[in-house]
Amino acid sequence: MVSSVLVRVNDVTKSFTTRGGESVLALSETTLEVREGEFLSLIGPSGCGKSTLLRMLAGLIEPTSGQITWAGGTPDKGGDIGFVFQEPVLLPWLNILDNVRFPLDSFGVDRRMGDEQAEQMLALVGLKDFGRALPKELSGGMRQRAAIARALVYKPRIVLMDEPFGALDLLTRDRMNDELLSIKAEVGATIVFVTHSVEEAAYLSDRVAVMSARPGRVRTIHEIDLPKTRSEAIKDLPAFHGWLSQLRKELK
Amino acid sequence: MRLHPRTLMIFITPAVLIGLWWGYVTLFKVPPFILPPPQMVGSELVRLFAGGTIWPHLGHTLGIIVAGFLLGTMGGLLLGLVLARLPGLERMIAPYLLFIQTAPKIALAPLFILWFGLGITSKIILVVSLVFFPVMIGTVLGLRSVSPAMLELSRILHLSQRQRFLRIELPAAVPEIFSGLKVGAVQATIGAILAEWLSGGTGLGYLMVFAGTTYKAPLLFAMVIVTALLGIAVYQALAQCEKWLLSWR
């Protein structure tokens, strides 16, 4: 299946100026495509520019040079991009339902319709009965699910995730990975996912971009040719382990 | 009805204290103009409230507290918002603000009388000057405390400046603003009573001076109790507000 390109990152670089006035190259010339509907992981050691690349896709920072071209025009409205941070970043004064409805509220969606969509989204992430709870009353994993619901509730063109499960314990992380896959299957979103876990990348992704540091760049891009429908079972396949060792080798 | 031990303590502790007070006065035959026995202070309190003497004074003091607190809060919020928005301006005037903030503003009271007269204006202005700074600092700190990730979220969602302010920054700043308000409220009470001490013929502060200079020890003690209760009431009113507004914490 050949899917169309959603975003093309073309010879993009990013340099930052340090406090001392030196210019540091966070990302050297990078070219990459994100395809419609795919799950693309960016993996690499810290300092490889994976978060920088993600933030440029989100429009939070501008490239120093090069272009990012979007099929259908550069995102310029609130509903175009979904972003999930490493921390849930929920608003602690709103309950979970209000947090998930928050983007819809600010886009001016009618309250009742917003409630309906937010409730649906909560059910999808397994928080059906927790809409009235406050963020502080939920566990870290549940909070992150709410954050994912908030990023998906307005059906963005792309969902960008910056190590969303990095702060969770391993068991919760595995569960969240499976849930993320089923959510993605349900809503059919395009996801770009930053991680430094080789397992997570291989398990979740259609494609994995391996990045390396100093200077930050994309080294290789792999199509992960594992069965499309992922489940715990594929973790026993030799092919899966093949990918793990392949990716690990490249990360060294 | 079974009383919770803590509820019980609310009654037991004052009873014990009053008992000790009474015992000391009786045992050592302390003259009433030095320390009147509790029953004398009690009947003075009854006379003040039942006889109606206290109300105009209490009203006067409360009026100064409320007016000064509201004006000081508005000013503090406003300048706090401006300074949080313009860090450049803040850096420029912060040293001066710190200087005024640390100066004992009570010392300004005579100056305010000189400038604004013996009437109620100078009293309200003293209270305003006391409330203003803690509220302003609370506002600046609160607005600064918004996490960078929340601001990024507001950019991802393309919130307008107004939306960002009303839906993210302001609610996030409320806890800090409230700590400023609580400090301000306590200061306002002290300031109002002190201002009445210095000039004028009405108010709880005036009554205290009157009691002191005419050697009416029971009245003076009654007034100490009234002002202490007033201070607690003012603080509690705000604390309840805060509890209600910040139930999410």
C-alpha cells in the first residue's frame, strides 16, 4: 500500500544560540516524510534532535533553514495538531472531562456537542467513569491517557507525541502501548512518536527513523515489516528480536 | 450527640484559659485596672454589643478594611498583571518596589494624615498601601508560575491571548494571588485599627485609645478580644473563599 505524504521535511536544520552566544547545531540537514495514517517513531540518544524535529513539526519552533511542507497547507488553526507531552500537562483546576473538552471549548464548539465528543474520547481511552475526577486523583498512566484523549478529541491532522510514556513504569508503559495502538486503529490518526526505547519503537511503528547525535541527524529509516496488527504475541517473533538488535546496533 | 475530640477542644481550650485567668486574678488579688477578671470583661462585652455602643465603631473599622482591601487588591492585581506581562519594566522598577515593600508602611501613617487629613481618606490609603504589595507580588509570582508546557499547549491549540490569559494563566495564578490576598487581609485589619488609633473619633482603634487613656481596663480588654476576633474573621472569610475556589488543589 502506498500512502500519500502528509508532511515533507526538506533539508531542515535547526541551530540554537547558547547563553554564551555560541551557535549550536541541534539538527543538521534532515529530510524526512511523514505518510498519511502511519505510525512513525523517531528514536535516538539524547541530543539527537528528535524533540527539536517534533517541535518544528508542531510549529513550536521555526527551522533555521529548509522547509516543512504540508499536504493541504501549513497547519495554522488550533485543531490541526495534537501534541502529547512527556508529562500529561492537564489543567489541575479542571476535571478530566473538562480537560478533554478544553480544546473544543477554545475552538468554540457548542458545549453539549463538546461534552459528547469528550465522553466518547474518554471511553476510548478507558476513562469512561473518571470524567468527574480531578487530575490529582488519577494515577500517572490514567492522566497520560486523559492527555492523549485531549490531543485526539478534535481529530487533528497529525498527533505528535514527545516520549509520552517515558515517565511511566514498564508495566503501565506496555499497557499504554497496546492501548495507543487500538486507539490509533479506531481513529486512524497519523502519529509521530518520539522515544528512546527500542522496544517501544519496534512494537508500535510502521516506520522508525533512527537518529544520532552531534550533530543531530536522521541516520536511517526502517520500514518495520512486522504484522500490521500488533499484539503481545509479536514480541516473541524472531523478526521482532531481529529489529530490536538491528535498531540497538544503529544506536550505538 | 457525640462530639469529635477536636470540636470539643474548641470549647475546652478557651474554658481552661479563662479559668486560669480567673484563678490568677482572684488568687493574687490583681487590681482590676491592671488585669480585670474575666467576668468583668465579659459584662463589658455584653454592654458593648447589647447596648449597641460597638456597632458604629465596628462598622467604621470594617468599612475602612473593606474599602482599603478592595482598592489595594485592584491596584495590586492590575500592576501585577502589567509587570508579569512586561518583564523589562519589572526589572527596571523591582528594586524600588522592594524598597517600598520592605519599608515599614505603618511609619507612613503620620505622613498620610499630613497629606490626606484626619478623615477616613488617610486611613483607607494606609490600608491600600498595606494590601497593595502582597497582592501585586502574589500576582506576578502566580502568573510566572505557569508551566512552560502549559504555554506550549496554548500555542498548539492556537489560543488567543485573551483565552490564554483567562483559561490558563489566571487560574494557574490563583493560588499565589490568594496567598497575597491573605497577607493583605491581615495587614488591612492591623492598618485600619492603627489608623484609627492615630486620629479620628470613631472605630475600634479609637475605642481602644479611649479605653487606654481613661483607664477603662475592662473595655480595653474587651476591645482586644473584639479586634482579635475581627482579625480571625477577616482571615477566615478569605480562607473560605480560597477553599471554595481552590478545591482542586
